[in-house]
Amino acid sequence: MNSTVLNNEGDWDDATWVLTSSFIIITMQSGFGLLESGLVSNNNQINIMIKNIMDILFGGLSFWIFGYTIIFNKNSNGFIGGDNFFTDQENNYGWLFSNFFFQFTFSTTATTIVSGSMVERTKLISYIIFSFLNTFIYSLPAHWIWNEKGWLKNLGVVDFAGAGPVHLCGAVSGLVGTLILGPRLNKIERQSSVSSIFGLFVLWFGWLGFNCGSTLGITEHKWLYASKAGVTTILASIGGGISGVLYSYYKFKRYSVNFIINGILSSLVAITCCCIYIKTSESIFIGFISSFISNYLNEYIKQSIIDDPLGVFSVHGIGAIVGILAGGLFTKNINKLGMFNGLFYGGGFYLLGIQILEIISIFVWSLIMSYIFFKFIDLTIGLRVSSSDEEIGLDMIYHIINDDIVININNNEVKNNNLDIDNNSNELNENKIDSDNVDVKEKKSVELIRTKLKKSLVQVDNFVFNLPNQSNI
């Protein structure tokens, strides 16, 4: 998303390209939802899908209110900007709205990353509040890198499609959240590998829109950069996937679903930083290395006090760090893009130093701000659900799974639209019916509710509901 690539904000071809890319990127929300729902217990799958919806609803609202103007407003001191809140414009709004939609998808993706670290034990209202606030955490690093007056941009930082603002920022915030929450009571491994693999395919597709769309157009030389971004992105994921396959076979003599999925995703994260500045062979190498490091470190994280169920920090955090550092090593200034050359192309250590500065500044910023927000939420309304709610599962606690059934667990009461049954009540139906008929009707009603409850608990992966633990498959 380099403004040296975009030098004409009025071309309708560019606006159409950006809008089309945005439509592709927003499908990544469904990809994250499928990936995450396949990694949580069966009684938390609906809840994690709903949280992905909340990211769009409340994260999108805050991005419209203040996020976009913080990032791109020209009234900037290099650190923060913004004086045109509640984004709107009456005339000549084509490029504004196209770019707004594109940046909106980036912002909500940064928040969705956080949700994966905090599954199965976070209060829904607390997560909604953080989803709204996280836009602020994301917007400042994005301002530093993509605003014309951003301090990192003016130093010459390379981060084409947001490895730092989106992935590193989201990973660090997720790490803080999971540390404040503490580990889950019951660590249940992958429940539906099929769901997670399908989510990977959706994310894979969305990432091409992510990176190719970051040229912000296809006019002049921009179509060249878009084509290169597509090739380096897919090649990096090939390198990452092969790395996951090889490492898995070396370790288990079998092919781990976790290693393959996380390896591909980590490589996609890494290549976002420098996808138009490097050679195709280098993209394979970057993806391969990022995948290996992420999978290797994730095994140690699992054995620590950090309960990161989806491996968010190893995939998005480590992947982003590897990619940002790779930008400092492999970047080559082509077609007068105005970038510094990396260490391996005669640029010395300057660009590598700026890349390290990006990592440190975003890490520290995200660490401090996410801690403040999470701690505030925890001290006011609480961040974690009760142990009893966690045992029951957040699907039953927060959601009406079947509109015909309402469950009040605290009062041990089950209701549906046409029926009220109180387990503590012995009152007869208001219609005067023989006691034998009442018993028969009541039994049938209870059986009907039981049947509906069973159906309601069959989630996206109902066809593999009874499969054994697959964590090492």
C-alpha cells in the first residue's frame, strides 16, 4: 500500500480494482471463522463465528468514526492525525469510498486475529468492547507506515501490505489478551480438521486480494506490481506449505494438519511485507523459513503458560517479524519505487535497521495499549466468563441456537415458543384435561425439546462430531 505506487487517485480503473479486491478480502472473515471453529470445542463453535461477525459490526463502526481519518488524514504530526471523523463526503467521493472500504477490511482483519487467541473463555460483551477499541490500536501503526507524513514512512520503511500494522499488531494484542485471561479449564484439541482446512482455502484466496489489491490500482505500472504480488504470494505459500509437510514428517512420520495449515498461513503473513520488492525465488525461501520458525516455536508455546489455542502469535506474530526482517534483507528498488535497497542488494544496514525499528515500535505500542484496554475491561465488567459458564460452553450461554428454544440455565428452565415447562413446577395446564393426558403431553413436549437441543448442538462439523482427537494427525 505504497503511495509511490499510487500516484493517481482519480482513475476509475484504480477505484474498481480496489473495490474488487475489497470484496475478496472481506471473505477472509468467513475463512477465519471456519478455521477457528474447527479448532475449538463443539460447544464454542457458534460463539467464535459470532465474534467474527462482531469484528465487522463494531470494529467497522469505529473505523468509520475515527479509524480512517487517523490513518490517512493529512493533518498529521507524523505520529497521529485526523480531523474528519465520521467519514463522509458529498462530492468527488469515488476514490475516498473505494479506499475506505479497502482499508476497512484491513482494520477488521487485525481485530479478528485477536479473537483466535481468546476463544472459549471470553465474555461476549467484553470482546465487543475491545473489538471497537482495537481499531485505535491498529490505526496508529498504519498511520506511521502509510500516511505521507508518517514517521516510519519518512524513514523509508518497507511494509507493502501490512505485516506490521495488521498481523504483528493483532498478534501482540492477542498475546496480551490470552495472558490476562489465563489458560482454558479444558484444553480440547482440534474438533474439525475439515472445517479448518476449508477455512485455509478461503483465507488463501482472500490473501491474494490482500496483497495484489495493495497496489491500489492497475493503471500505469501498478498492474505490473499487482501481477508480481500475486506470484510471490502464491510461491511463498508453496514454500511455507512444503516446509510444514517436511517438518511434520520429520517429527511425526505423518502429515500434521496443524503444521501444514499454520505453515501456509505464516508464509502468507511474511510475504505481505515485501511481495512486490523481491524475486520469486526469494519469496519461496521467505515462506519456507517463516513456516519452519512458526511451527517450531508454536510447539514450545504450547508447553508454556501461554494458552494460545490457534497458535495466533506463532503464525501472525512470528510470520510478521520474519517478513519485516526479510524486507530489510531482500528489498530491491525497481522501476524507481523510491525504496532503499536491502542488505543483500548493496543497501547496507540502513533499511534493516528501519525494519527492526518498525518491529519494536509496533510491538511496544500494541503491548501497552492492548494491556490498558484489556485491563480496563477486566476491572470494570470482567473479561473472563465464570468457570461454570466455561464448562457449559459459550454457545449455550450467549446464543439462542434454535429460535424455537430458549434455555435459562441459571433457573433450570426450558422454554419454547409454544410451550413453557418449568422443572420445578407441578402445575397442570390451564386447560382442564385428564391427568393421564397431561402426563402424555408433557412427556412428548420434553422429548421434542430434547430432540431440538440435540440438533442445535450439531455445528458446522456435525459429520465429524464423534471423531477422536486429531491434534497429531
